[in-house]
Amino acid sequence: MLLLRVLATALATGSLATAAKPINGNPHVERIGTDMRVVPEVESGKECSALCLDEARCEGWTWYSCEKQCKLMRKSKARKWSSGACAGESGTAQQLGSDRLYKTVPLGWTAATGWLLAQLKIEADGQLSRLNQLKPDLADDAAWVDDTQDDTVNIPDETGPYWLNGLVPSAALLNASALLPEHVFSGILDEDVENGNPVTKKLLSALMPTQRLAEKVSAVVEKRVWRIISDDLPSSLRGPADGFCGAGDDFKYGWHLAAALLQYADAHAGDEAAAASQAAVVQFIGEMYVRALELPLDVWSSLRYQDLVYLAQTAYDQNPMGQEQLLVDFMRLVNARGFEWDDHYSGHSVRESFFPMVPNSTWARTDDGVTHAMATKAEAVAARLQDRTVRATVFETQLAMQHQYHGQPYGTFAAAEGSLGGRNLTRGVDVCAAVEQMHSLDVSFHQFGDVHILDKAERIAFNALPGSLTPDLWQHQYLAHASDRMSKYLGKPNLAKMHGATVKPATVESCTDHPQGVPIFAKNVVLTFDSHGLAGLAVGMFAPVDTTIRAGALDGTRVEIKTDYPFGDTVGINVTVPETVPMLPFRVRIPGWADRATLVVVNGTSSDAKNGTMCEVTLTPGTTELVLELRPEVRVEFGWGAGDANAAAVVRGPLLFSHGLDDQDGVWAPFNNSNTNVTYNATWNYALSIDPRDAASSFSVVHGETAQTTPFNNPGYPVYIQAKARLMPRWVPKMAFWGKRKVFQIVEPPRSPSFCSDPEACGAEVNVTLVPFGATDLRVSAFPWICDAPAASCFENAAGSRDTKLVVDYGGVMYGDGTSPHRNAHNMLLRSGRPKMETNITVSQMIFDPTRKLSSLSVSYQYQTSSKLTSTKPAGTVMKIGLVNAMTNEFILAYESPPLTDYLYNFNGTYSPPVTVTAALDLAVTQPHQIRFRFFNNGKNVNLLTPLTFHLKWD
């Protein structure tokens, strides 16, 4: 027992890898290297593996079956068996590294109840079970389903694998839920039905018997799974003619089918089909491994390699089928061959591929939103092969960069196909990217165990995901925005450039990806962990479920969660521990925002529920009731948007609240679905009145009745917020053209805080209702705000009162009109715009001190110019540096450069010598000011090297 506890403690800190044990070797390769010795009369690869583990210096081994010999090596590498060699197995002493800190319970052990079951049932009776009737390549007579069909007809691209990957866990959850008494929804909607509420009638699927829907979805699943596992292709997976679901070295379609089969095996453990599904996946990984030994990964497979590694890790944990070494070899090979995401983020990529710190202007695979979301798990999967602590640090850095440069208030980053969208609030997220980011965050939490990771995943689950979908889950917006007043199909073939199009469910892959979202969330409600050698259970996400452990050390333990969360504030947890479990470590996540939470053991004591932790209690046999009171307060998050917008988002618990803008026009209908253009033409341009000294006091929370049948229904809001607001006439939509179509889009909100000293700047104060983001189709979710307090309280973070060193780094703390941050292989720089433009770059940091004067400003800069002077480009750029009054926009000149004409731009990063500027000032800064660059580009433009360091001195 003591050894187990030491091992468990070391695993929790990442200091010790999982102990190696003798395993079967990889039959696809031999090892060559520095021989130690050859051992005769060895009967199996597993016995050879044991001999290597007993040798301190042994790193690899090869067992030759015909000679019964075991060769031990100090250094080794894998290669395919040489021609004529006596085949056998080979392996390494180094196996899989540290185990996961948290694990999901098998599918089928968790039954959904309450609003979660309603969400699953609405989805099951909608697109999820009917896409096979809308898309020919998903139909029952498609080649991958019907073995009588031509293999070249209606072969699915990624839509089929994505779809099955959502169908399988949904069926498992519904099957488990169907075993519970059907009493949750009886009578709830009678009045609405009688009164002819159209929304209610549309969502009657939530009242359908769970068993009926479970059978409906399961029938679709079973037909496809049995066809796949009974296939005579070597890989046992369907796809284009070679059986790898892609030509040559492209594996991305096949591995999604494999992921679906692993979920099926997990949900049906012990069944014939489960064993066949698991075996098919392991065989498929073996064939991918053989091919990957000789071929580099295809571009997409390389960029998304981490999901291949995670696939092998899941197969290893679930049931390696005696092929542990093959799976570990595959993980290490693909992890080494994959795209260097850590270098991409750090700026040291040998491929000169860098994380974009501004919105993409061109389509690029490395900037693809779904790909970046999948890559979020790259460090977590690497942590099982390398040092966990190092990988965790890199992961946190990447997460912070996603937020800093592209973060959005709905929980993830702005992204579409081939592009990241920046922090502009009218740049949306592809629903595929939202689902993949949820999955990556959950995988990362399992490996690193930090609560804030699940907090982020939860914010996506309750905002970005439902905010992309209609309440009946039949339609979705291709891009869901923090703020937008229209969602229209504009006839553009490149959907990445669409402004939030609502599209036909049969035409876009995200129709088949979003059904994975609810199961991903549900699988992370009840988790397992090891606590000093004891098996424990944990509550990660909060949702109404009933989970019973059916095998292992905790067999018979039951966790029942009753809650209306995220709409309610209380989570009730009943835990029944059987007599066979003398002690159960039990953990409950306390979100980072829940700084007033309490966890009470009924008829016991309150536990210290520190926010941002997994709060642990020890339970004994019997039934224990725990009550988690989260007691959330309204929070106002400032600083959203691009540049100096400093927009305010209103949040309570995990929910983002929005001013909903819902209306519809232009309907056309396939099947029983309606595709619509959604627009809003009424008043939307409000600024919130906020006192930053106590922002929560500016709002009041109203609780309605929780509609369990329609969790994110509009307008049945179970919780909403009343706020004070004023019309902001200067915030108007901008006209834009999509092809020949003219549209009016919401633009970035005006700079905040604003003041209503000018009667024409603000309208009269009115009440506005803010509702959950997930209950809206169109909305404003980050607002300009009017400071309802003395001016000094509105700029508490301003630089002032003492001599100040202000470092202006690349991106994030600067904004410009016509200018753009830019990066090359050597330096980070700011570009002044195009030749002949007049542009500004403004430092976001406010400078403010009503009691003292600013006496001087100094800075040193280095520059490059764009081209030689010619007769058509007769003058260089002139740059002015000064301060601008943030309230009046008055500019005070401190320095003006001569024309900047030398030091032509080149890829070697050659810049001018430092130019030092010191400007004497005698400026009373009684109102907030900002540093501003003004560029008169004339015939040239310039690049400025960052960071720039300003020194401010005060009298």
C-alpha cells in the first residue's frame, strides 16, 4: 500500500512515469542499434521484453520467432523487417509516460436526466438521426453502409466520420437514460401546448419516450458500425479505395471513424461488437504506423497529428488488445512527425510559420480555426510521452496567446476555415472549432488537472455551442458572433468569409460536428482519479446525471446529481457507497469565479470550497448528500474587442448575457427544416451605464422558471439580467459589399468609457434586458459603456503620479487605423500602413493624473522603409509622436521626424540605428491621454521594431 501511495503522489506531480512492465512487442518492425547481447531460447516477445527491463542499460530489443532469440540493445531505432529476415517482435524499455490525472467513466454508465436529457432528446429527434435522409453519402444505401453498393459511389468525406462520432456517444447516453423511470417531464408543457405555443410544439421531442429515441439513434449507429467492422478491407475501416479514408499518407477521415469505434467499444464493453470494434482500431493503427514509417504525414494529418496520438492513447487505455508496444511506437512516431505547434506559437518555427497576432487576410492551413482548436490538446497528449510539467507550461502559454490575440467573450477564439479572426467582436467562431476546443480543453484537464481549463470548456459549452444553434437544434449559424445584427447566406462559396451565414444542414460539415458537443460535455460530469492509491470519483462539469460504476474497485458506487445549473445556483449530489468500498475520496470542482461557494455535507460539516480547486471530501459506505451552493455574482469583464474598444461583457457564473436581436426573413425549407436569413432592424446600439467602482451594482438578476424541456429556449429565459443603458447615436452600422450584395454590419463599439457631458452623445437612460447568449440567434454581447462615476474612478489603471516606464509590446496594447502589426522570421514589428496613407497607431494605456504635470516623454525607435525613392515616390514617411486627449481627441505634438528614407526593408531584419527622442512637455493631464503615432506615408511606408519603451517624467 505504501508503494502505491508513493507512486500515486509522484504521478500527481508529474515526477514519475508509469512503471514499465513486460509487454508484447510491435510485430511490424525490428530494432537495430548497439548490441548488448543475444539471449537464446526465448519463447516470446513478452519474455524478451522482461529481459530488457531487467538490464539497466537496455533501451531496445528484438525477438526472432524462428530462432527463438532475443537481441538486447543499448541504443535502437525501429525499421521495417528487412527482406528475408526471420520475423518476430520488437520493443523498447521506455513505454508510455505519466498517466492521466482524471479519466472519464465508460459510456453507458452515465444516464442523463433533467435539462441534459431534454437537450439530448431534442437533438436525437432532429438533425442527429436524420442527416442520413438529407445527404446521399450518409444514406443507408451509401457504399460505406450497404455492401451491395459500388465502393466508388457516395463515399463520405469527413462528414460521415464526424457524424458517427456524435451518434455513438449520443446513443449510449440515451440508452442509459432509458433505463431510468420516465417521470421528469410529465405535465410540464400541457398549458403551452393547449395555448398553441409554436416554439413548444416544435420541441415536443423532449416529451417523447427516451426508449423510443434511443432505439431510433441506435438503429442508425448499429447499421454503420457492423458494416465497418465486418468489412474485408485490411484496415477494417471504410473510405476511398485504399481503405485508409484518404490517399497515401492522409489519415484524417479514417481516424474519426476509428474514434467512433472506440466510443462504441467503450459503451458496449463485453459485447462481440465491442471487441471487434476495438480490434479494428488497433489493426488500423498498425497499418497507419507501417505507412507512416516510410511516408511523411500529409499536410492536414501533420497539422492535426495530436488527434492521431490521442486516438492511440485512448486505445491503449481502453484495451490495447495485447499491442501496447505498437501503440506506443505509433504515438512517438506521429508525435515526432507532426507539425511543431510549440514553435509556431513561440515564433521560432524553422518553417517560418507563426501564430497570427492579427486577423488573417488570406486563407492558410496553419491558421485554420478547427485545426488550431484540435491543436490545443497537443501538449496534453505529448505530456504522456514527455515531461508533464514542461508541457503544461507550454500549454498555458498557448492558451494565453489564443485569448490575448483572438479571444472572444463567448469562451473561445474567433475562427473560421483557414483563418483566425482577431478580437474584433463581429468576427465569429465556426461551430466545429467551438466543439473541437471543448474536446481539447477536456483532454488537457484530464492530463494537467487545473480547474481553470474546465472553466473555459464550460463557458464554450453554455455559450458558443448553443449560441450557434436554434433551440430545436435543426439549424446553426456557420459563424456565431459576439455581436451581429444579421445572419444571411450571401452566395459566397468561401464560407470562411461569410458573415455568420445560416446554411442548409446538408451542405456543411459543422452540421455533423456539433452533435459531438453535448456528449463531450456529458462525459466530463463524473470522472475517476487516483488518490494516494485509492480509487476516487470527481464531479467536473455540473449537469443532472445519474452515474453508476459497474466494474473495478468502485463497483456499485452511484453518483446522482440534481441541478438546474447553469440557470440555477445549487448543485445537489447524492453519493451511495457500497460496503465493498470502505473509503471513497470524492472531489467537486469549485469554478474560479465562485469565490463565495460553499460545499455542505448534509448532517455533517461545511468544507472549505476554495474557488479554482477540486474540493475533496472522504466518504464512507452509505448514502451521503452534498450541496454545492455556488452563489454567483454578476461580473463585468472590461477590455473586450479590438484596439481600444475596452467593451464590457456581462457574465454571471458561466453564462454570458446578451441583448438579443432576433427576427427572421427569407425562408426556404428542405425536409421538416427551415433555412432562414436572420436580420434585425430595430434599435440595437446601446451603451451600458456602469459604475466601475462596484460594477455588479449596476445590474439586477431575475430568475424565471427553468424550462427543462427547452434548456436554451428563446424566449423562455430561466434567468436574465436587467440593466441601465443609453442609446449611442455615433455607433452605427457600416455598409459593406459581399460580391454585388450590399449589407450593413455592426462595427466595433466606440472606445469606452464614454461620458454623457455632450447631450447629443447619449440618449435618455432606458432599461434593457440581457439574456443568456445561448438563447439568442443575433445579439450584442460586449457593449460600449458609460462611466457612471467621477472621471478619476473610470481610469484607475492609468499611468501617472510618478515617473513611469511604459513598454509597448507587439499586438494587444496598440491599435491603429490602416496600420497593421506584422511579423517576419526575425522580428516583431508595426507597419505604418500603405504608401500615400495617413494613419495612426495609439497606445492603449491611459495616462492620467489630475494633481501633477507631465514634464517629458522619451522613446527610442528603429525603423525600416519600404522602397527606394523614385520620381513617382518622391518623399519618405514623416512620423509624429504626441499625446491625444482620450475624451476630446485633441492631439499635442511632442516630436516630428524628418522624412524616413533609408534602411530599406529586407528579410535579414536590418533596421536603422536607434533614434532617441526626448520631448519636453508642460502638460496638465487632468483628463486621460494616450500616446499616439501619426504617420504621413507619402510615397513610402515604414516598419517600427517592437517593443518600444517610453519614459514619462512628472513634475
